[in-house]
Amino acid sequence: MTAGAAVRVFAGDCSVVFDGADRQEHRGHVVVVVKPDDTVLVHDAKGYQPVAWLTRASEVWVTNDGELDLRAKDGDQTLLVKSHQLHLTGTYPTSTAGTPAGRCPDCGGALVRTRRAVTCLDCERHHGIPTDAVVHGGRCDCGLPRMRVERGAPLDLCIDRDCESLDSAVVDRFDRAWDCPECGDDLRVLRRGGLLAGCDSYPDCDTGFSFPAGTVVGTCECGLPVFETASGRRCLDSTCDRDWTEGNGVEAETGP
């Protein structure tokens, strides 16, 4: 969901029928929520669990001419809601909810960090960031938050890639830092879908390795760098079968 998306809310005495693996029918004073991604939720007075729902329905039809007639469908599942008496109906702004990350330099609105982005709640400003990035209290000269990302080394960057490029920072630090284990040519830092360390002799040599999230802590017996990652120590070559325990092919901490 983005800034400007809307949620539709209905409250009233309704009959609710869900048809799926089995048929369930309810009637009561309920609140019906239709989210921007066409998820439909029907809540009664108890607990957090809806009495009926359909997640990201493929089709949703809503008629509201004083009485609610809602039909939602996804594959062989259907959800029907018909009101007997409506107490409330309305459309309200909604957005992604995330961790507060400061103020927007464009409009002064709140910036929030979600798993993959920093977005403004009041305007269209949106910055995709790596899922492992730590958005800290620092501020760039442009007014946006800064983030810490580990790609071979800890890198402190603006969240706006047009302001400070993650790819450029990794290139500056690690381009041509290692040799290709197949042909001995330089490994270049490349963007091909993801960030790669790929052989400079491509296409004659198509050796390439996905650049992991972590910091370089030594050198493997195969000659490639060893990374400390969230899941443990590993070679740049994820298929390498060396033992990364201390004293088995891992040298003291080094860096290009």
C-alpha cells in the first residue's frame, strides 16, 4: 500500500456467507473492512480474529445504495456480505505502517521504514532499500535518513541511491580486489539482477558469485574472500566446501 490508498469501512447488522472448503454463515452487528489490496475482513465484537475473510481477492464487487451488498471471489472461494441495517459507511486514507524514520524533506510528513523501503506517509516519496539495511539516526545533507549496509565492509550511505549509490560504494572498495578462481582474471563488481562479483573475461569465462550481505573477515583456501554473515561464516563461493572454523583456511582479518 502507498500513500493515498484508501480503505472502505462498513458497520451494521449483516448476514455473512463464506463458501470454500466448507460453508460458514453468520449474522450479527459487524465491521467490514475492504483494504486497498482487495483483502476483505469481517470483524465482530470478540478478539482479533475475523469471523470471515478473503485475503487479496481476485475480484471484489461492492454496491452501497443505502444497504451493503458485497461479493468477493478468489478461485473457488467466495465471501458474501449483505446488510439488514447499516450504521456507518466510509472511505478513509490508509498507508503502510512502519518504524518512524524522521521527516520528509519535501513535505514535512512522517517517514517510516518497512522491510524493503522508506516511504513518506503524506506524499509519494519512496526509497527502496536492502532488507538488511539499518536506518540509523544520521541525516544526509539532502535531509533524508542514512543507512548502514554490510557489503564486504560496513557502508554508511543515504537511503536515496541517486544521492549515494550502494553499487558505486561497493565498486570503489572491491572492484578487481580478487582473482577469478577459474581463469585468474580480475573479479569485477557488477549489477546483473543482483550485485555480483563476476569475471572480467565474460563471456569467455562466466564465473560469477552473488555478493553476500556481510563483511570480509579473511581469505579462504580457494583464494576467495570469507564473509561473516547473519547466518555464519562463508566463502564468496556459496558452493565451496571448505571448513570455515577458526584455523582451517581462514587467515587473520584482512581487507582490500
